[in-house]
Amino acid sequence: MRTYFRVHPGDQDPESLLDPEQHRCEPWGGSEAGQPCDKCGGTGETDFRCESCLATEPDPDCPACGGRVAWRDRCPVCLGDGIIDDATRYGVSVFPRLEGLLRYMDRRGSDIDGDVVVELEGELTHEVDFDADEGALLVVPTRIVKALPAEAVGR
């Protein structure tokens, strides 16, 4: 089974990701249904860039981009209609490669010191992650492979 990567709070047990009650994802900073989409500016489309393939090399088996790396498609937040319809999605947000996850966190200026980087096995959901335009995916975790302090994974 394929593995994926995510950052998890250091004061929480990574095994909690296996709890179905944890399989809900919301956008960073929150959003409200019925509001104009700020990701696409209401156009319904946005540019996609797979952080995992940009950080390493294009991979035709990448579940986020299939090796395309960069393309334009339907906005992952508003799902193409320009208005935020649903502020919650089913699944746990992950990246297909550690390098992509770290690139994503760095681009946001996120301080992950004290957190853990979790490698997990999981099955893709049929929903789209709010940051799919950066290569994020939603999975239902089935097994925690390992968890390392963020400081140990190198940035």
C-alpha cells in the first residue's frame, strides 16, 4: 500500500489519525459556505503545481498530478462555481512525498518545530483537498508507519 506524509501536533498521538472522527478536513484559516472563493477569485479555475514533483522530479505515478507537475483546472475550494459551498471535506490531508509536504509548509512559513511528521498508509477518498492545487490529497489512514520529530526530517 502507498504511504503519504503529513504534519501532526507533537502533543497528540499520531495513532489518533486512525479514528474515523478525525477524518474531516477544513481549509487553513477557515472559510464560510456562501462566500466568494478567494483561491480562484470567483473564476472557478486555478493553477495547479504539484509540490511533491516540483521538490523532486516528475513522477508519472504521482497520485496528485500523474507527472503533469503544473496545469490549470477546476478550483479545489469552490469546485468550479466561484462560491464556497462546503467548508468540510472527508479525509486527512496528506502529500505523496515528504519533500512535497516540507516544501508546502515552507512556502507558508509554517513553524513545525515541536510537531511530528507522520508517514501513514491510507486509501484516497473521493473528495478533493482544499489545497489540491499544491498537491495535497485526502486519505483515510489505515496504518501509521512512523512518526518523527519535525526537526529530524531536515528542512
